[in-house]
Amino acid sequence: MTGDSERRRPAPLLIATEIAALGMTLAAVAGFHRLFTDTLWVRPLVVSAIAAHVVMAVVRRSGRGLIVTGMAAVIGAVADVTWTHYRATSTALLPTNATRHAIDLDLESAWTLFAEVKAPTASTTGFLVLSTIALWVIAYLADWAAFRLWSPLEAMLPGFAMFVFIAFFGSSRSRLTLTALYLVAVVVFQLLHHLVRQAHDVRWLTGSRSAGTAALLGTGVIFTLLVVAGAVVIGPTLPGADRDAIVSLDGAGSGSSSRVVASPITDIRGRIVEQADVEAFTVDIGGVGNPTYWRLASLDSFNGQIWGTEQLSYDAANGRLDGDGFDTSTAVATIEQTFTIGRMGSVWVPAAFEPIRVTSRAFDIGYEEISGTLITTDDRDLDALEGEQYTVVSAIPAYDPNRLATAPPAIPQLIADRYLGLPDDFSTNASALAQQLTAGETTTYGKSLALQQYFRTFIYDLNVGPGNSTDRIDQFLAAGRGYCEQFASAFAAMARSIGIPARVAVGFTWGNYDPSDGLYHVRGEHAHAWPEVYIAESGWVAFEPTPGRGAPGAEGWTDVTAAQAGSDDGAAAPTPTPAVTTAASDPLPDPDLGLPLEEPTGAGATPTGSSGGSIPEPVRIGAVILLAAALLLAGYSAVVIGAKRSRARRRVERAADARSKVGAIWHNTTDALRPLDVRLEESETVREFAQRVRSSTGSASTHLDQIAGVVSSALYAPDPPDGAAVESAEQHHVALVASVNERLDRRARLRNLLDPRPLVRK
């Protein structure tokens, strides 16, 4: 009956309404710009939304019921996820046990990231898998509500739920633009849905259906413009619109400038793959000079799922800094860098390690002395500061390999407490391998070189999925291939397992030098991660386990030639110009003294770690419970409503002759009238019933009269009703159902939809 009803509706309007339903979903998908720092999500999620709506429309138009449509949605979602994200693990494009295992790992990683990071963050595979599944569910529910129930409000709700979810957890980036886009999509859908129903159900006074449609369309366009203007233009100007929220959802509140940001390690693969040619920043060091790795942050906390940072306190940085990176007796070369910000998409401020002086007039910078990390502290990420400049003076260490090799094993308590931690369930295989590889070494330096040399026999492979969890480390060690994220995280974790303090540094290699402007141009392809190891009497020493990578100036202690990604001129390391001095004139604190960790202050920024979180735990748990309840309700709704509609359709389809068909239509009609609390009495005829309930049924009474007339003829006329009469009864039944729904308020309509009692009535 659904297929016949659709065929009777104006085809162009119906197609336009289906496209508008897809438009609502795509407008909700656009909101992911507020969740993700990269654009890796755009193509797969847009393709998923389009594919899901097309499949739902094709199955519906073929006359299949909700159960078959649901099966098509499940198959489509599985195929979509497999082909898009796990093709390498599939066989003949079908998922395998390896696919299931990879999905489990990615979903586990996504759950950990969801609990620990604040948007915007990288679009990891786990997030994309969950989003893809959500889009297929949304398309199924929206198509069912819009074109089977013909209820535009319910059709809007699935996409609206995604839009609200993104608004709750997303950043404020492009908030007004994306809200306006979503409002336009919703109003256009509501307008077209109303038009396609009116075109079938209403007789225009002028006698011209096209004229009435044009009138409604013109009015609807004006209404759309007014709604968007009111929400986007007038809304922000209303009194109180610029005030802080009554309840803050980001954990910061109105009285603190602290915030939680994503671990920068989650961005690496997105930068290398999707933003390889995007310029993140340029660096002026006065010509070729002595470039080095440009460091964003060091990650000191590993919870088994991701490397992050413990809660840190960032002090205002503008001028002299007190660092804690390496021993004051270590030889250093000072280097002055002027950075021009490009498309960074983060709050982490790049600088050569270790910064000792910072100057910025364009924005506020915070500094954390234990890790030597710089970060923006004025509630703007670097995307909003494109073209701005700041200057950093850094002390670049030149470690003496002989001194490293003879360093005592002593570890300050502060360093041990912060940089030796591993989860209880850390891989026993990785720990045993670390013991085996370093069995012949007696010093921290020797053990670190042994680990580095082992990893440099592996293969650099960007086709390996992102992730740095314990399971990913085991996979990486078994496969012998990965990219810098896996090399750095595996090195640091395995070093900790044998008692070596280690952390993961994230940043960029030096970039491509352009003689025409004297600048190093650093692009997405230069994103990188590497481990740093604490060695007594020297401090934090960088190693390079990733094949094809090597820091300039570090060859003396790593025995690795300078190298980076890219084949452009200037990609290779320039010949360093010796400029080594001592740090006596600009001393740095001795890490052996053990500077106390400060609690977060109101003026600092708080990167996420295992103990931090932008949303309180009760809110997270509540959100999960609500999501689970919503999924259960959606499943119950699909089963009950699908079964009710299927039963009504089967009554008509199984009727043996025309009289039986009309009887089935009448049975369905009386069921449809039950929400209005009207019942057919045993003593009255169908015409008497239609006359009696006229006042109770309102506009539905016109259609009820027509159906009653056909039923009376079928009951008492000598000849059975012809096909035209049966079709007329079907048409009026569809229109009656729509009229009854319009007569009910929202709560009564929902109660009627979810009422299972009609399934047990005879």
C-alpha cells in the first residue's frame, strides 16, 4: 500500500522531498567540523549519508516492509564500514574475523578518547565507524517516519539528535554558520513534505493544484528566510546572548580560563595523509642556520589506550622561561625562531626544544616548565591566528655520547613518579621483548640505542591504522610496520617496562627551506612523533626509532642521519653550522633538584590526561544511559510500528476477492480511528457509524464517509465492487490516517504509534 500511495503522489515533489530528507542528514553531518580538526571525515561520512538514504528509498519504493528495509540497512552499514575502513582485512570485500578484531580495537580506542579528549580532535577510525553506523540508523528512521508514516516531525528527530550531540560535545567553530545551514535544511524539508501531502490530499479552491503548490512554495521560501534570519541574525543580539552559560558543559565554568584539549598524537596521521601539502607554519631562523625538530608537546601519561598528559599548570609566558629539560652543564646552541602561523588547527604552540624565551604580541602563550611545552591561553586555537607571528629563543642540546654512556642509573623521584607509569595490563610480550633486546646493555643510553636500532629495522607504512594502545603496540610488533605514532609510543612504553623514564614528543620535522624567502616551510607531511628518554646528568634525550627520519644535529648520540618526509628542494637536512656555547650565561634549572608540580590555576590551560576531562563523569554516564535508552526505544519503535503496518498491509494483500479487500480496508480504518476513542456499535450500520462520529473525527469524516459508502455497496449490492472502488477506498484510508494524525496532539500521536495492543486485537 505504501508503494501505491507513493506512486499516486507527484513524482517531482516526492523526489525533491527525499532529497530534502537527505539534505537534513548532510546538514547534521556538516556539524562534524566542530568535532574534528582534520577533513578525513568528510568524504566517508558524506558518502555514507548519501548511500544510506538511497538504499532506504530504493527498498521502500520496491514495496518492501520495515523488516526487509532494516535488514538492508544492517547489510549496507556493514558493507560501508568494511569497504571504507577495513578493506585490507576483508576477503572479496566481505568482513572477516580480522575485520571484527580491528573494529573492536578502534571502538575501544574511540571510547577512551571520548572520555578523555575535548573537541576538536582528530577523526580517528573508531569515531568514523560509530558515525557511519549512526548515519545508517538515522537514514532508516528518517525515511520510515517521512515516507511511510508521513510524519515530518518524527522524520526530523533522528538527524536532530545527531545535531544536538555535536552541539553538546563540539567546539564553537562555525557555530552560527552550521546552525543556519541545519535550520535551512529542516525548514526546506518540512515545506516540501507538506507540499507533497497537500498535492495529494487537498482540493484547491481554484481547482488548480499547481497554483496552490506554487503559492505554498512562495510562502515557504519567505518563511525559511525569516526563520534563519531570526535565529542567526537576531538571536545573537538578544539581551544576555553574549553571557556565560548558566551551566557550563566544558568543565571550565565562567570563572576559569583552564581548558581541556586533545592529545596531539591523535592528529598525526590526519596531518600526514590528508593535509600533507597544507602549510602548518613557517620558521625564520636567519637563513639556513641550524634547524631542528619543532616540538608541540611531550606526552607523559599512558593509560593503555592513548598517550596523553597529566593535569598541568601553565604559567603566562612572555619573556624569560625557566625550563627543566636538560642538565645545565650540557653544551647547547641557542637558536632564535620567528614562527608565522598557518593552518595549525590546535592550541599547541610549536618551538624548538627547549624554549628559554618567548615573545608574542598577537596572542597569549602559556608555558609548562616540566615538559617545556607552549600553548595558547586566550581561548583561541591557532586556526584563528593564521598569519600571526611569535618569536622563541631555544637552547638546543649537544649531548656527549661518552657522558651519556657513563651516566649513573639514578632517577629523581619526581621523574620516576611521572615517567615510569604503565597500565597494569600492559603487554607482557612487549615487556619480554624489551628485556630481550637490552639484555646485553648495562646503561640507560645503551638500552635506548638497542631499542632504537631494533625499531629501525621495521618498515615505515602509513597504511597502518592510527592508534597507540597496548593492543596496537602488540599488532605493530607482530607486523613490523607502522608510522611514527606506533614507533614512538612502542619505544616509550617498552622503555618504561624496563625501568627507563620515557615520554612521547609530538611535533614536526624541520620542513623545506626556500632560499627565495629564507624560511622553512613546514607542512602536514612533516608531522612527527619521537621518544625522549631521561638520562641522569644530561636530562631529556631524544631518540629516533622511525625509519626514514632523523633530527639534524643529533647524529652524534643517535647515530642516525638527518632525514624527513618530502622530496622537494630543501627537504634534506642542511649542513649544520657549529655554533655551540655553554649555557652558563643563560642557566637552566637542574632536573635532579625535582621541581614541585603545581596544581592547575585559573590562569593556566589544562591538557587532558587520565585525571582530566572536559565533562564530569556523571554527565558522561548519564549521556551513555540516555543514548542506550534512545537506541532501545528506537528498536522497540521499529518492531512495534513495523509489525502494525505489516499486519494492516497483509490484511488487504491476503484478501481473496474485492469484497474481502474492502472488508480488510474497513478493519484497518476502524483501527486507525481508535486513538479518537470511537467504536463501531454492533447495532449500527457502517453509514450510521460514519454519521454518528462525524463531530469526533473532524476532517477525517469526509474520508470515512467515502470508505463507508464503498463498504455498504460491498455488503449489500448484488455485484462486487470494481477495482476503481477498491482503489478509491484505499486512497481515502491513507488520507484518513493522515487526518487522524493531524488531529492528535504530539503526545497522543506518539502514544498511538508505540501502542502494541492493536497487534493482539482480532
